[in-house]
Amino acid sequence: MDLGTGALPEIGLGCAHLGNLFTIIDEDTAAATLAAAWEAGLRYYDTAPWYGHGLSELRLGAALRRRPREEYILSTKVGRVYDASAPDPGHVAPWKGALPHDMRYDYSAGGFARSLSQSRMRLGIDRIDMAVIHDLDGKHHGDRRAVHEGDLAESGLPYLQELRAAGQIHKIGMGMNTHEDFTHFAGRVDVDFFLVAMPYTLLDQAALAGPMQVCQERGIAVVIGAPFASGLLADPRAAGATYGYDDAQAGIRARAIAIDDLCRSHDVPIAAAALRFPLLHPAVSAVIPGATEPAHVRQNVDLMKRKIPAALWADLKQRGLIDPKSPTGDPA
């Protein structure tokens, strides 16, 4: 698939769940989920070494190796390097049944080279279309983030730029999970896109006047990695619904239910609104929801086809449930 124009399909598949995120997915179900994604027309797949300590890449590679390479876009991440030894228990969470590999962070050119080499071996696929700098944030690194940022600036990012210039990768991205980290990097790192999970969703538009605007001004694309806010926007009333990869607290659940009630009054599933909403921002190129079974993939593709009436967005703004400045396709 040609990435020369910078275009991405509006919807892809995020493959974190295939690394057994929070719950174990057996091999047959993982394979069936990936087969369903292909059959449903999805051609953009995002994975990472971090997802199950290599398990997601192994499963995705097994599914994609039989497909024509020019027909799909493959994204994986750099910043973690693995060794084949028993993992430090502190590195196991949040994966259930992760592979027994030990991890260390490395944002230097040497670390990125080794990470990409390991990813290609796990995937069994020679070419990575998009390399994403992963989790260079305060949560994971604390006081050491400055050290890793130095490695990135000195050699890691120049190395990825060399690969891009040589045509060995097409795009450079940077992935993060918080508004603070998105704000920190949006104006200071030269990448083609940011892959963000949580900072811009139907439940949270705090990034609107900050990093989202910066990305738009700098011509940097945004890919939304958790359009359902890790689960709550798929079904706010579900028992055990999560928000930000943790149990949804009462306040945010109540807000999601209020949005759901308004969506129902317009005969729109909240999940359909959650998928479409980020794409109405001019900086956003794609959403990549995850899936734990084939039915989830088919449902997401069907939801993307739903027509969302302009009146829904207007009502959400009028009731203060989304930022009134949120782009929603309103006429100029």
C-alpha cells in the first residue's frame, strides 16, 4: 500500500489485546480475529514489542505473512529491547501469559536498530512501514526520561530519519498515553505522526487547544489509538468497564452514560460516535480500535459506516458534554 501521499485508512486494528492485555486470548481466537480483520477490509495494523513481550508481533506476523505485502500497512514500535530470559516480575503487568522475555529501554540508534531487527524476526516480515517511538513518558521513566530524550535526540531520531530517507521505513511516529506527555512532545519532536491513546476522545478534549492545535499547525498527523477510551465508550453501562486502562470511576462513568443517553436519543450507538468523533478533527488521520474476538472487528467496521447526524454533535456541545470548539464537520 502506497504511503507516499501520507494517507492512512480511516480505521485500522490496534493489536495490543493480541498480547493478552488484561485477559488471555487463545491462539485460535487470536488467529480468527486477525482473519476477520482482513476479511472486513482492514489494511492498517499496529503492534509493538511491548504487547505481550513479543506475543502480539508473533501472532500478527503469522496472519500477515500469507497476505500480499503491498496490500497492507504495518506499524510497530521502538524503545524497548528484549532478551530471552525470565522476565523481571515488575515488567509482566498488564500482560496475562506474556512471553518469557526480559525488557530494557533503549532510545539510541543502536537500541532502535536492535528493536526493529527483533520485530522483523518475530513478525517474519522484512519491511516495517511505520516505526513509532514508544512510551517515552514520565510514567515509565521518571527521572530517567531526560537521559532517554538525550539518546533520542542525539542518535535515535536521526537513525530513524536515515531509514526513512533510504526508503526502509515510510513514516516516523511517536506514541503516548497522557495529555501531559502529548503536550510535552508535540512542539519539540520532528515526527510524521503522533499515536495517542486517551488524550483526544469523545470523553476528553483537553488536548484540543494545546497539542492537537500544535500538530495541526506543524502538519503532523494524529492517529487515535484508544477511541473507546480503553473500553468505557464502547459500553458505559458494562460491568467492569475501564477508562484509561483502569477501573472507570463514578464521575467519568456518569459522564459517559450521559453521552450514551444523548446518542440513544439520536438512534446512534455511542461506540459509533466515539469512532467518528476524533476523525472530524483535521489533524486526525485514523483510529485503530482493538479487538479480542472476530465479532468485535466486524462490529467496529459496521459502526464506522453509521451516519452520525449533525444534530447529535450540536446537542453534545449545547449540553456541555463535549468541548464546543471541537471540530464536528460544521459548515464554515
